Amino acid sequence: MRCGTIPPLSDFLQILAFSLSVTGPIFVLLALGILLIRIEFLNDAFVDIGSRLVFTLGLPALLFLNVSKANLGESADLALVGYGLLMTLVVYLLLEYLAAKHVSPAEDRGVVVQGAYRSNMGIIGLALCANAYGDRGLVAASLYVGLVTILFNVLAVITLSRSRLRKQGWGRMLKGIVLNPLIIGIILAFPVSIGNIALPTALLRSIQYVADLTLPLALICTGASPNLMAFRAEIRNTLLSSGFKLVVVPALFCLGGIALGFRGIELGVLLLMSSAPTAAASYVMVRAMGANAALAANIIAVTTIGSLVTTSLGIMLLRAAGLM
């Protein structure tokens, strides 16, 4: 496709169908959670226990497998990773500044900030890259996901701790970062990947079994959390966070990447990672830290639906400009 040409409607429908194939099942599981809590098949106790199980075991296992299986020594694109880390920090600081001025109550600021910057890279982001570019997309994105996810979790602990009513000192905040199960899972995976260590088959299968329950359980618990009254009460903060996540953050990542010369797969990875909906892990962390879990769940639901359109439009625009 030549630079500046407008892609036909069939291209847009094909891209939209591709996005639906990736994010559609996620929306179905969210809807299942809503249905099960409505008919009282699930209750708050199940959601609480399930969320803790995902946070302490499921997500760390999933992240460990994703990072440990990637050949980071060969796939490292240091310029792309460095840019991703820098832009994540810039976006986070911008969101903290804006949240301090426009988000109330104050204890919800961390939830809004995390919902706006934290993408579902490990599941949806990687799936989008694999579908768009095949194995080349996975190779380009592997180290990016591992390192940026660590930064995601560090910033999440900081923003959620700072915005809670009960003030926490830097010591407790640092402890929360060091003992965060998601960070531990990723860090343990790095030597396995870099050293190309072959783990026993029985151990890998055991970890895989735990990892396999992560996404379904996390999404069902997320869907079971919000209710109509909660959404109405949180609608302003939900839309504020979702709007930044779906439009502003991907635009900043892509415009900065274009200015620095990223093109092709690299620019595609930046778009697909930054435009992925808010990670289900954000809800699990919010609930584990005693913040506004209903608001976090609402943001995930809205961005999951909205990303079907915004991600497809982003791909269309970059392809029309001959950049992706």
C-alpha cells in the first residue's frame, strides 16, 4: 500500500475481524462473570479468593513462562525496549499530574492512573503482535514485554500506595515492590531465558497448569466485580481513564516513535502494545491492595470493548501512512 492512500473498507473489516478474534473471547469471559454474579452462582468471597489466587500464583506463573521461553539474548531490541521504558515513565508522570488536578476522590487517583497506562501486553499485546507479524512479532516483543511489565508493576505499587487514604512510607512501598509476586515471577524467568536453562518437564507442566487458569479466572472475577450502580457512580473516572488508555497513550507512543525513526515491526509493536486494553492484572492488584476494585473492573471492561475499534483504527492510519 502506498503512503497516503486510503485503505478500502474490506481492509478495515479484515482488521476489525482480527481484533474481534483476539479480544472477543476476553469480553465473553467478562460477560460470563457478570452473569454468574447476577444469578448468584458466584459471591464476593469467591471473587476475593479467586483474585488473590490469580495475583499470587496464576499471573506470576504466566509471566514466568512467557519470559523464560523467549530467547532474550537473540531477540533484544534495546532501542525499542529503552523507548518503551522511557515513554511508560513519561506517560505515568503525566497521568499523575493530571490525576492530582482532575480526579476525585483522591484515593481513586491511583486506580485511574494505573488503568490508563497499564496495557494487557502479556496476553492481548503478544497475541496482536503474533497475528500481525507471526514469529517475528513475538521475537521483537518478547524482551519489551518482560522489562516494561516490571516497570508497570513498580509504578502500580507506587501510585496505588500514594493515593490510598492510609499513607504508607517509602519503606513499606519498597517492600511492596520487592515482594510483588508478578515482579518476582518475571525476575526468576530472566536467568532461565538468558542462560537457555532447560527446566524439568514435570516442573514446566505444573507451572503451565497454574498459568492456564489465570486468564479465565482473572476475567471472570473482573466481570463479577462491577455492578450497574457502581458504574454510574464511577462513570466520570472510568471514562477519563479509558479515554487516555484508548486514545492519548497510543498516540503519544506512536508519535514519539515516528519522530525517533521507528518503522515497520518496531512501530507496529509500539502501537499494539500501547493500544491493548487495560490489563486484568490491574484489577487483581487493586483488589489485593484494598483500593477501588469496582472502578478498576469498569476500566477493564470499557477498554476491552473500545480497543476493538481504536486498535483497528490505529493500524489503518499507520498502514495508510506507509509506516507499518
